[in-house]
Amino acid sequence: MKKIFLDLSGGDNPASVICEGAFRALSDNADLFITFVGPASEYEGVAEKHSDLKDRFDFKDCGSVLTNEDNPMLAAKPGADYSMPVALESLSKSEGPAAVVSVGNTGALIIASVIKIGLETGCKRPVLAALLPYGIEDRVCLVDCGSSLEPSPDEMLSFGILGAKLMESRGVNNPKVALMNVGREDCKGTETLIEAFKLLKGSGLNFIGNIEPDNLLTGETDVAVSTGLVGNALLKGNESAGTLVSESIRKGLEERLSGESLKAALEVLKENECLYQYNEYGGAVILGIRKHVVKAHGKADSNTIYSCINQAMMSI
């Protein structure tokens, strides 16, 4: 049985929306057990609606909610009764295959993960990685996607190593690693990027050199190493561009087609929305810690949570 500790607090949507995705995941995965973590007021009545699954979920009651306006260090405070550190503490004590999924404060989640779970041996700093789709099944690991805005060259080297390790765990043999830059030439970029290039080239990784943002989703590389600032901008820019293009296509289809032809075309369009919508392709993974933690988008809806839970299950 695989176990997910689901942090219900800190997202933009109410816990009922988060729970909806979780129970769908439970229905679809017979080997899944979920512990809902949050204030009792957020899950009261949930169990009664899903009595058929009552043997595969339970609750941990927490009295406090950590918001995005709160100091992230509160999550690391000893004895803190926030849902996030309680979920991470539970994960640290869990002996079987398990993970945490959280919609909460990103900075708090990273800090608390390091303190409650600990870093992998040899890792100096955790990092956020997003598995971006460039096909229905194909993924590229973008690392970093928002945790270290101005990393050092050494840290960017560790990002490449951690990203390659993640892709290997997903069955990619000798994953290709590239450095996100403003040009392909070896001398391009800031001093940090130039030094990071040298370190990656001499690392023993399957380093293919610099790539530019327009090559991120072409399948050219399996791992794209980036600063957190650029990576986060790429992530959100991809979502924005995808929405713009999709809505433009939808409008054109509705103007030109009708009946069964329109219905079929819109179904194809919806099938491909997973290529850019964060609500469809899961969350970011915190790499460099000893157990599995998935950071869901703060705007996560039930589909996001469903995808994040399935994503976590693949890793544990």
C-alpha cells in the first residue's frame, strides 16, 4: 500500500476541492491510502460522503493554517501545529512507500522539508523540478523552476545531477542534460552561467551544452538546468502562451464548425491541454531530500491534486 499525506491548507481553493481530487485518486488506485492533514473544519463531513473508501483514508487534525503571507520559517518551528510540518513529520516517520503533496507556501515547504526530512547525502541545497510535457507521455525536467533565484555555479551543477537522477528513475537511460541560456555558444550568458557550463561539461553527465527557451519542449534534452528566476518565468510563460493559443483555436473552431464535427474537434483540443495546463500535468518535485514531496500549484483544483497524487505514486 502506498501512502500520501495530503496537506489541505494554504491553497487558493477550499479544502473540499482538494479532497475531491484525492478521493478520485483513491477510487482509481486500489493500492493507495491517504491521510488528510488540516484543521477539522476543513474535512468535517468528508468521510460520510465516501464511506465506501473508509478503510483507505484517515485524518490528522491540525489547529493552524500557514498562509502565503506568513513567515516561511514558522513551518520549521518545533511543535508547530500547522498542517504542512505535521504532514512532513508524518512522512519522516513513515516506513513504507510514502509522499507528501502540498498546495501550501513554497518557501515554507522547502525549509520544512529540509528540517523535518533531511537532505540526501552529499546534497547541499534542495531544488524544485517540474516535469513538463512535450507530448502526451514525454517529459522534460526543468530544474530549477523557482526555489533558487540566483544559484551559484556549484548549485547549478547539483541541479543537473539531481535532474538526471530523477529522469533515470523514470526509465530514461543516460539522460541528456542542457543549460538554459540566451544562446548556444559556450561563452554565452552571465559569469555564473559560463562557469556552470564548464562544471556541467566536466561532470561526467551526458551534457549537450546550452539550449535556448524555444528548445525546451522539443525533446532535444531530458533535463534543462536553469536559475530559479528564469525557470519560473518559463514555466508560467508556457502556461500563459498555451492558454492563449488554446482559446484562440477554440474560438476559431466554434466559428467554423458545428454539431458532431465541433464536438470531436473540441475533444481533441481538450486532450492536448495537458501539454500546458498545470492542473493537468501535476506539480513540482523537491529534489535533494530523503523522501518524496510534491508541491502542487497554489491555484490547484481537483484535477491538479489528482495528477499530483498519481505523480507521487509513480515515484514511491
